Amino acid sequence: MINYVLCKYCSSIDGNFRWLPKSVNSYSEIIERKIVLNNNTYQYSLNKNISYSLQYLEYLSKCFDELNLTSVLYTLNVKFFLITAASIIEAILYHEIKSNNLQNKSVWNFIKKMISNGNIEEKSIRLETSIFEECAEKEEDMTFDQMLSKIESKKLLGEDHNIYAKINILRKLRNKVHLQLSNSKDDNDYFNFDYRRLTLAKKTLLDILIYYFSLKKEDVENCFYFLKEE
């Protein structure tokens, strides 16, 4: 069996043994079962961005398998695997929200904020007044947390509560992209990202992909093999 490898020095000079991930189109064709490639800008871009991210996760998995990483490099690869997996899940939630017309909407457009200072019972106070004008109904941005709450309330990813709980764990860990967020000296990347977190990210993402895109066994074996835990 030929071993295709990452290292350009370990592969043959003509590149016959160079490892390559699955093509973006391989992922895109599967994603198109729910997120179609048409003239709708948001769906086209969403399909492609998910496909690019899946290819990146495949590459990171190859790094885990093949490279003798230091513990710090391994930890940071786990971190960015989890962040990317969580972003893919967030994108799927967003599409499901849009598909079911569950977006937060408003008919008010922010104009400006007025600030004044004053005193009440000899205490200094600050008054802020926001001014809005009525407008045509528009879609409002939603946070990952807001989308997850709506999806769970409607059970749009199935009846199993565990999948929503796992997504919520990944959502909170994804916030660690902000390096300044820490509650204690041990609340840092080295302690927050390990093999357990990698396994959680892989299994949760694979479960969602199987459910949402109706993956068959051959889809998993051929395209999403890197998300399986032996």
C-alpha cells in the first residue's frame, strides 16, 4: 500500500507520493444536498466556505497522524480544529434558521445615541437614549448562542438533547479564540484543548453532518474518514 505523505522531502521527487486532501468539489457536492450552489450569493458562499473548512480539518487530521508535534503545537492544532469545526456547525445552524424563516427581525433602524449626565439623590448618573426610526422589516444578526437556542427549541437537529449540549460546549470553547479571556492561571489553551476536546469536536461534527446531509456509509468512508475515531 502506497503511503502518501505531507513532507516534500519524504515524498518522491516527482511528487507521486505527495499527500493531497479530498478536493473542495468532493465536499461541495455533498453539502449541496442542503445548501445549493446557485445564484443565491449567501448559499453559494456558505457551501464553499464549509467545503474549504472541511478540507482544512482533513489536513489538520493528517498532521495529527503523521507529524511528531510538540505538546504545545499539538494543543494549538486541537484548538484550531475545534474552532473550525464549531464554525462549520454555526454555519449549518445559520442555514437552518434561514431555511425555516426563524431569523430575528426588526422594523427599527438605529439613528444615534444621546448621552447626558445628571444627579439623583446626590449621586452622579449617566443617561443614554437610543433613537430609532421605523424602516422596512430587516433581518438582524444572531449570535451562535441565539441560533442554537432556536434550533434546539424546534428540535431541528433531532430529538437527542445531547447533540445540543455538545454544540454548546464547542461554542464556549470557540470563544477561546480571544486570547485575553481567562478566569484563572490554568484557564489557558494548554489546559483547555486536548485529545478529549479533539474527540468531542470530531464526533459532534460528524453526527451533525450525517444527520443534516443524510450521509451514507460510503460518504463517511470516502470523504469524512478523518472525523471517525477508531
